[in-house]
Amino acid sequence: MVIAVFVLSGLDDIFIDLNAVLRRLGPRKICDERLRALREMPPRKIAIIIPAWDESSVIGRMLAGNLARIDYPRESYAFYVGVYPNDPATIQAVQRVAASHGNVHAVASPLPGPTSKGQILNHVTRFLMDAARDGTAEWDAILLHDAEDLIHPLSLWLINDRLRENHYVQIPVFSLPLAWNQLVAGTYIDEFAESHTKDVLVRSRLGAPLPSAGVGTALRRDLVENLPRGELLNEKSLTEDYELGVRVGLAGFKQEFAACFVMDGTGRRDYIATREFFPKGFYRSIRQKTRWTMGITIQGWRNLRWPGNLRDRYFLFRDRKGIVTNPATVVGYLVIPGSWHLDPSNRPLLVGISLLAVNRMFQRFLCVLRVYGPTTALMCLPRWPVACIINAAATFRAMKQHIESQWSGKAVRWVKTEHDLPEGFGV
């Protein structure tokens, strides 16, 4: 059984690898001439919406730091931060920035916190729709971000351009650079580099629905107005952003994953992407990935089922296969090496499985190399088993929570992730 999972999952991944190679897919370079053209386009008014429960330690710095770095007309974007009446420290942190920046606004939830990311962002969206009708706010698009995000200076120009042809645009998300020995947080370097410089590009080129990464997701106003009033996100989902992107794609709206880079002053690639820190602690990472696994695999199966055509269902299968492949991977790495001596007739199959595993590590190495350079890419190897253990533990924990929820009749509670910012950012 474990061998079958290894082979099928490995062949599935090779299909994506071959598509990326044969179609020559990868992040696109924006030359200086093209960059000038982007900056000369009429700027859309972009409303950046942020959920903020218990974020007093980071939200003020996040706002100040991004206001200082965003290269976009100040009058053409604004931050709308969803806050809670029982979280005065976060409200005060937002208001301190708003006092000196007219494009920063706190939007108070009618409910005490914490609720869920879906609830608070739906409330902010309804606020924006009402404000547009009564003339107190102008916006042409909504952009989703979190309280720990570093927004690339050129993100809004890129989004402004791609929204001319698309209703929905997602830009890449990458981890901020880390010390070589931060193995847990480093697993996010590997996973997002592979996903957002290869896998999602294949998905986008093949026309499958594109899940939102939760940040760096832009939705044009005509799309937002086509959704049920204020129901931007499923408030009962643990991965409401993932469901948003899939539903938008299935509904026939045009989507694009915009992976681009410019060359910096040293001749290195500067990816137009959202950067952030991910959990550095082992348990914090398991807790976050438990929520992702529960939301995408279990709740996604229940809420979305298997809609669309064969292509759409194939990518839903890829989203959900981790509930089987994550535990099987750990078991396989423990069992398969010992099987070499048990039955010589199985050795060709074991060699094939080993080659599939080597290919996975090689593909990940290449993706990390293009974003972070050789030193970080070489650390993929020691981070690989760490990622396997975290993902397997998160899968078992998600299954346990689901069983307990079904038994008790109580919904699994949304739990926020603790957020950090780079030292000195926004100070």
C-alpha cells in the first residue's frame, strides 16, 4: 500500500514537472521598459484589507513599514484593518498610524473577537461596499493581506496591470530569508518556492481554478459585486481563502497567477512577491498545518466536493492527496530501506521509488535555488525529513480533530497564527 502511494504520487508530481519544463514555465522577467510602462498606467484604487485580532505588537509596524515602501500613488490605495471592540490595544495601534496617514482606517467588527478571518474580512468587505455606494470610499479592487506581510514595492503596479485582463490575481508568497539552522521555518522556504515558481504556474497555464494564498490576492470590484452580499469568504472554513479562489475559478471568472521579477542593483532577481515569517517552532508549525490540512483536505472535500471537469478534479485531487501521502511518506522512509534485503525481486521497484524521491528533492532544490541562492537551496536536504514529520503529524492531528468534531457535534475552532516582523521594520 505504501509503495503504491509512493509510485502514484511520484508520477503525479512528474506530470507537473514535465509540464513546467515542456511549456517553459517560470517567473517572468519585467525589463526596465516594461516597468516604466507599468508605472505609467492609470492606477486603480486598491483597498487592502487586513484581519487583526490581538495584533498590537505588529500591526502598527506593518502599516508604517509598508506605507514607506509601497511604490504606488498614495491616493490610489488604502488600508482597511478589521479590528474588534474587545481588543483596544490593536485598535490603538491602527489609530496611531491613521492619525498621520489618511489612507489607513480601522473597521470595527460588530462581534467581539476572536471570530474567524472569514467573518472579519466579510465585515470589512460589506463596509467597503456600503462606503462605495454612499460615496465615502472609492475602490476598484480588494487586496487581501495579513498583519505580518511585507508587501513588495511593485506589487500594486503589477496587480493594477494584470487586473485589466483578469478578475482575480494572485502573486507569489515567499518566506523571508532565514538562518541556515532554522529547519522548521525553512520548510516553508522549500514548499512555497516550489509551489509558487512551478506548481501553481502549471495550474494557471492549464486553466484550473487557482486557490488564494490568503495574502497577495486581488479581486476586481465587478467580481466582488457578483458574490453574495459581503460573502467574500466562507466564515466556517479554516482555509476560507483557499475556498475563495477555487469557487471563483469554478464560477468562470478569469484568474491569473502573476509570478514576475525585476533585476535589482546587484544583478539578482527581485521577485514581486509577498514576504513573511512562518512559524519557527515545531509545534506552532504543526498547529498551523493542521488548520491547512483540515481546511483544504477535509472541509474542502465536504464544502466543494468534486465539481468541474476532469482537469479541475485532478487539481482538487492534488490539493487533497496529502491526507494519504503525508503519513505514507514517513512510513515509507522508515520501511522501504529495510525492504531491500527481504525480497530481491522488489529491488527494481525500490530503485524506481528512490529515483522518484531523488527527483522530488532535485525539483525542490532548483526552485529554492532560483529564489534564494545556492546556500539556502543546499539546506533542502536536511529540511526534507523535518517537513515530512511536520506534515504527517499535522495530518494525524487534523484527522483526530475531525473525528472529535463529528463525535461531539462541535465545529473545529479557528485558531490564529502568532505573527512576527523583521527587526526594525516599520520602526
